[in-house]
Amino acid sequence: MLKFILLALSMVCLSGPQASAVEPAAPWPDAARSRPLPRPSWVLVVPARRLPSGALSIWDRTDSWARMWRAPATIDGLRFVPVFGDDQDKRSITAEAIDGMIVDSLDIVMRKYGAPAIALAVTDGNSVALAGWVPGWSASWEPSEYISDPSETRKRALSTLSSMFRSTGQARSPVRETTRVNAGDIEIEAYRTGNNGETEYRLVLLPAPGGTAEDARSTLEQLPGLVTLSAEPYAEGLRLVVSKAQGRIEAELRALGFSVR
């Protein structure tokens, strides 16, 4: 799955409220704070350190923060398992993926380990920022305390993460099945967490045989909560960027009659 080519530039140019660049959460959007996530069976954890330069250091097994997370832990019945990364993981989860909350990059590693959820634990040595993501839901993050006792710092971080994964609701009610046999073809090229905390998707939309691109777009825009951010001609169809707060978009698109890949 391709990533947004101009991701690094877009993260610099994002407008709206954001965390300070000196904080471990930078540049995670404030709109993504405190979003409830469903309770998974367990969570994969990636520790990282925000350096004074603002860059992220990840996959450093010698770092004191990473060593603090070396052992799995269970709190409130929820198990957290750290991952320290092989070469494949390091190619998938980069500093840009963490800063941009690029959930398709996180999804690659989650599927590799069979994890139903993933968390990012970032510190700058003065404070802690924790992010979580469950497929079908918008990413969420929370701050946590960093104190002199490392074990207590980790305990509080785990407690914060456990509270983050607290929702018992569904991501979104299923879309009612449509009688339309073939609405068209959609390729999900990339997706990430946008500045407003919702998930942004880049889609290639091709109409059904005998249909038009505008017909297919009209059907797509029936999806509850979906907002079209941009659209441009692509082959006989359209390339679009859309945003959606929550929901398993693949299943909802199929329910509208689209073939999804």
C-alpha cells in the first residue's frame, strides 16, 4: 500500500491546534486526544524517545526508556506486549509513521504479529505521550506523567493506556445492504490520521461497467460520516482524498456495492 508522497511536508504545514514541538506528542493533533477505543484482547507496544532536536529515536534497544518496556505487562486484565523490531518492522514503522499517525504502516506490523491493537509510548525524559489505534477506529492519544521512579512511570503509562482502550461500543452501525449489484471498484491506496483526528483515505474510484465516475462518487458519498476533501480525474475514474471519523470503511464500502482492494 502506497503512502502519501508529500506526508513529511503535509505534517509541517498542518494548520489548527497541535501539541508543542518540544513535547513528546508533537505533532499529534489535539483533536485526536482522549478518543475512546474498544477493548482489545491484547496490545502491541512500540516505545520511542523524542530527542532535543525534535527527531524520534525508535528501535534503540539500549535506550533506558525502551529497556523499561522490555517485559510484557498486564493491567486491569489487558496485556501489553512490547516489540523491538526486526528489519521488516523498522522499514514499516518509521519516525514519520509515528509522527504522522500513519495507521497503514502500523497495520503492517500488527498483522505480522496478529495484534488486535497497537500503542505508541513516547517520552522526552520529562513527560510521556501515549497513542493507541484499533483498526476501524480513529487513533487516540493521551499524556502521562514522567517521574523519577522508572517503574512508577511505566505503571502510570500502562494505566493510562488501559483507560484509553475502554469503549465497549461499535465503531459504527453497519451500513444497510443496497440492492445495487455493482457500484464500481475502489482501491485504498493509503490512509493516515488527519489534523482533525479523523482517518483520511486516498482512494482510486472506478465506475461500474456502463456507469460514470460521478455516479460512483455519488454512491460513495452516501457513506455516513464521509467527507470528500479532494477529487481529481484518474484514468476513467477519480482519485479522491476522503475523511471519516470511525467505522470499518472496507466493509461499509462493500455494503454499498463497491469492490474494494
